[in-house]
Amino acid sequence: MVRQIAILLFQIMLVIGFGIAGMRIASFFNGEDGYETAALAANTEMLWTTSPVKVDIRRQNYERIPTPPDPYPLKIHADQRLRVVASNRFTFKGQEFRLAGVEDIDRNRVCAGADGRRYACGLNAFKALENRLRGKYLECRVVEEGVAVQTVECGIKGQDVRALLQERTMPVAGR
């Protein structure tokens, strides 16, 4: 058993060796030089050093590019401090926010479906917003500043909250 394993390992090493030798021979006939290192210009510093070197920022002429502004500067983690108060509004740390483009539906509103059945569309819209925001990390931007309420556009993981609410068939302004 040990002899068979030794023979197998020898055969594997032999195949790998022949493969490497074949590539080296092919490179030689193609005119490629094997391991010749590229020479650095005489006036440049070495790229890698064997000892620590202090970097002089004044000698570097790299362009400093400013960080682009964040399109959603308001960051909100929807934990216990976030409370949904209506189908298009929520409060966070005492500040009230209204989602732009989302229709305000009275929580007690009752609607009739296409089949004539009645359902609590107001409560459904309220719970849809609460379920979409709960435990999520919101990124928002202020669209319109008000005295008591700020109108915001928000996203969750790059998706617009309005689009996420439309997936749940919540009425949106303009629909």
C-alpha cells in the first residue's frame, strides 16, 4: 500500500516536471527570456525597501481628489427609537419625517376590492410601512424642510422605499 502511494506521488511529480519543462522549452523557442527582471530607471527610488522609510508628503505630487458628497446623508437605523405614526410618516429621535410621494391614508379607512369585499386598506398601508422599515438601515435625503416635519426620500439597501411599498400594493400619490 505504501509502495503504491509512493509510485503514485512519483508519477504525479514526473508529470508536473515534464509540464514545466515543456513550457520552458516552448518559451525558449518563442524567443521569450525566462526570468529577466525589468530594470528600474537610475533616477527612481526602489519600489520595495528592506528597512522602514519615512514618506515625505511634500515631495509627492499626487492629486488629492475630494470625497464625493453622500446623496443620502441622513442615516437611520430603524430600531426601537423609530415609530411609524401614519402610512407615510415616522418619527426618529423626536423628529418627524414624511416620505415624499407616498399618499397619506387614514388608518381607519376601509376600501372595497375588485370583487366587492371590504378590507382595512388604511391599516394595511400603515403596517406595510412599519414592516418595511422595522430593523432596517435607512439612508435618507431631505427633499423639503418643514418646521415640524421634514419631507424625505429614503432607500433600504439601495432600493427606494416607495418602490418597496408599491410592491405591497400600497397606494402612492399620483397612482
